[in-house]
Amino acid sequence: MLLLGLLLVLGCATLVMLLFIYLTSETYAKVIRFKEEQFYLDPKTAEKLRFPSIEDESTILLSVIVPAYNEEKRLPVMLEECLDYLEKKLNSDPSCTFEVLIVDDGSNDKTTEVGLSYSTKYGCDKVRVLTLSTNRGKGGAVRLGMLSARGKQLLFADADGATTFEDISKLQNNLIELVKDQPMDKALGLVCGSRAHLEKEAIASRSFFRTVLMKGFHLLVWLFAARSVRDTQCGFKLLTRPTARLCFPNLHIERWFKNRSCMELASDGSRLDPDVAAVLHWSLES
């Protein structure tokens, strides 16, 4: 009887929670963007220029979206590696045009100033800074960055530099294979970096409680979202422009759960690579 009573209480609580979510949720996602967030600064001329739209045609090959919150110390290390690699690629192949779009998510430090110093060095055609008026969370920062990008391919990468940036070539090769003979600016496709092959090593360094939480989270993601992706939280994902148009205007969740939401939308509407496992060099200490 006690077990039956507990199950009844749990069932009622679940129904109440689902009813609450249904009554308070919105059918369509709302993208809130303040006027000042529609412009970026050209530090050489002090002129404010309007960002393009994801609905526009692509004008470069690659856009790198870097969400950053209070990252003035770690951001330069990531940008040095990223821009050094991209400049070498551009010098060897003029078709490898790029931009790095740093999205300052309402930081309290000098993240914007750091980003603008690189915009001064490389020019605002290659490095742009989108400073958000208020903190949106990582999902909101990535979304507004994606909606302001110019690339045929769009990558979002974490500011901590946890992934070796040259591994983007492996993602790009997998994306080309995924879309096959379709034009990149017309095809739907998304590939994900993965740390799933490091799971055993990670578990060895985690507490039992954190391991239980991790396994529980993975189970929920598998049940309710993307079953084909083993590591939805890896901050290194590459997608085509049409996929970005599909996913990010429809993203309801702006904070830490945005990876799962993006994977769910991509699984429903685009071609999703299950994992690019064991191809990324990852630091477990990051």
C-alpha cells in the first residue's frame, strides 16, 4: 500500500508539472533582440554597422560563433589558436574565407574590449563583437550569434579553448560527407564533436554523485530528445546555414539546456550525424 501511495503521489506531481509547463509555455519561440544588439563596432572607424541576417545568402565559407561570459582571461588563448589556424587556411586556399563572431553575453569584465582588440588587429570583416545588453545564457548568446552570421558553414566553439581548433577540419570533412552532392548552402546537416570515447577516463576522476547525475541526464536526453547523439553537450558543433535557419529561430531554451534543444530540432528537421567520436583532442581538465 505504501508503494502504491508513493506511485500515486509521484503520478499526481508529474501531471501537475506537465500541466504547469503546458499552461506557461509558448507555442512559438520569441527572439528578443534590443536595438543596440543589431549593430557591431568597426574599431578602426568608430562606425556602427548593422549585422546581416541568417536569412541572407552566405558571403563567406565559415562563421565561428564564440559565446563568452566574463572570459577576458581565457578568450585570448582561444582566439590566438583559432585565428592562427584560419589565417593559414585562408593563405593556402583563398576560398576558405571566415569570420569569428564573439558574443559577449552581458559580461562584467573586459570581454568586449578583448574582442575589439582582435577586431582592430584583423579587421571587422574577420572578427566582429556582438555585445548583448543583458545576460541571456549560453543558448541565447549562441542563437543571436548564429542569426548574425554570414557563413555557409557555422561552428559554435566554447571560449575556454578546450578543443584543439584544427580539429574543425574533421568536422568539415564529415559535414561534406553528410550532405554528399548537395550544395552546402542548400543542404541540411549537422555534425557534433564528441567526448563519449573519454567517458571511462572521466568517470574515474568524478565523484559517484556526479557520475549518477551524468548518467541520469543522459537517460533523460535519450528518452526525450536526440537518441543518435551520445554527447549532446560538447561545445564544438558544425552545421549548414539552412540548418541554422531551421534550429535557432525556434530555440525556446536560452541557457544550459540549449544543446539538447538544438539536437532535438536538428533530429526532427535535418540530417544529423550521430557523432564524430574519437576525432577531437579533448582536455579533461577543461
